[in-house]
Amino acid sequence: MKIIIVGATGTLGKHVTAVLEKEHEVIKVGSKSGDLQVDINSPESIEGFYEQVGNFDALVSTTGNGHFGPLTTMKYTDFMKGVNSKLMGQVNLVLTGQHYINPKGSFTLTSGILSEDPIVLGANLSAVNGAVEAFVKAAAIELENGVRINAISPGVVEDSPGYFPFFPGHPPVTMDRVALAYVKSVLGAQTGQVYKVY
Ligand SMILES: NC(=O)c1ccc[n+]([C@@H]2O[C@H](COP(=O)([O-])OP(=O)(O)OC[C@H]3O[C@@H](n4cnc5c(N)ncnc54)[C@H](OP(=O)(O)O)[C@@H]3O)[C@@H](O)[C@H]2O)c1
């Protein structure tokens, strides 16, 4: 299987990559790192990326940023950071990628626990994660040629200790469990699902 992993060099992505590349051709992608580069904030960059990479069987996205900060001082431009990156960046990987993906291929996007278990400073990421999950459920009923789509919603992960103070009482999830959820999405048969790894 030819699998594209956008965010392959990141905290989550490197674990997903390590598992999938044992038995599959994995193309590692970042904005600066990896085998190929794309900027998910730019529709033009995404179009050029797919032209370069051609047809593929699965795309995994373990990328996307948002604004982390207090609601009381949050501005439109702060909020749009998550909309433009984690939401529209991932959505655009699907909107454009659907024209390059092979029949019975799959898309796997990343949301996160904040869509249903909010924390202080997390309003932007909560909203964006919820939107990613809603998009996945809706896109699943329209994608053609047996193409599937799922989202992975991890809790705070054990390899991100810098986030722990912001997630009081949240048990960190192991990287193995997170990586397995992506494997289930890519190699399994389900679609329109949100796999929660809390
Ligand atoms: N860490 C956690 O505890 C946790 C928990 C739940 C959900 N999540 C979600 O999981 C996703 C990944 O998080 P992470 O902690 O693994 O992030 P990370 O360590 O910062 O890794 C981000 C990855 O995305 C790439 N990237 C960054 N900007 C990009 C762009 N504009 N276009 C294309 N690629 C880009 C980076 O490569 P370059 O440096 O080459 O750009 C890197 O490979 C995020 O959506 C995050 O919200 C994380």
C-alpha cells in the first residue's frame, strides 16, 4: 500500500510511521521535514503536492495547529489559526486528495479529546476538533469508489509532557495505543468513525 503521512516527523506521526512502514510504502511529509513537503495552510501547496505524489492508497494526517489561549482576550485572528490550519488544512487534504486517491483508499484525520472534554484555554481547538469530526462523518457518506474516511481523537499523549499541566486529571495515553488507532483506520474497513484514544 502507498501511504502518505502528513506530519510524519511529529510527536504522533513518527510513531504511526514506524508501525506502518514495516509493511507498506510510506511517504513522509512535513512543511519542512520528510521526503516531501506541503503547507496544509495553502490550497495551492496542497494541489502541487498531489500533482507531485500522484495516486495513493491512504493518506494519514497527524498535523494541524490551533490557538491555545484565554477566551476573554481571544480575537478573530487567533481563532482563525485553528480554522485555517487544523480544520481547513486537513479538510483540503481530503477535498483535493479525493481526486488522486485509488478506489477503496482511505483518509485518516486527527481531531482530539478537546472536542468533548474541554480544558481552560482550549476553546479554539475544541471547536476545530468538533468540526473535523463532523466533516469526517459527513464526507464518509459522499466519498466515491469505496473510499473511506475516519478521524482519530487522542487524549494528551505520553510523549507531550509539556502539555500535562494544562490537562489536569487527564491520563496521558501511550504512543502505542495512539498509533494502533491509525493502523485500525488505515487497514480496517470502517468509515465515518471517530476512534477515541483516551
Ligand atoms: N500531542 C498531543 O498530546 C496531542 C493530543 C491530541 C491531539 N493532537 C493532535 O495531533 C496532531 C499532531 O500533534 P503533534 O503533537 O504530533 O504535533 P507536532 O509534534 O508539532 O508535529 C507536527 C507535524 O506536522 C508537520 N507540520 C507542521 N506544520 C505543517 C504544515 N503547515 N503543513 C504540513 N505539515 C506541517 C510537522 O513537520 P514540519 O516541522 O516539517 O512542518 C510535524 O511533522 C495535531 O493536530 C494535534 O492537535 C496532539
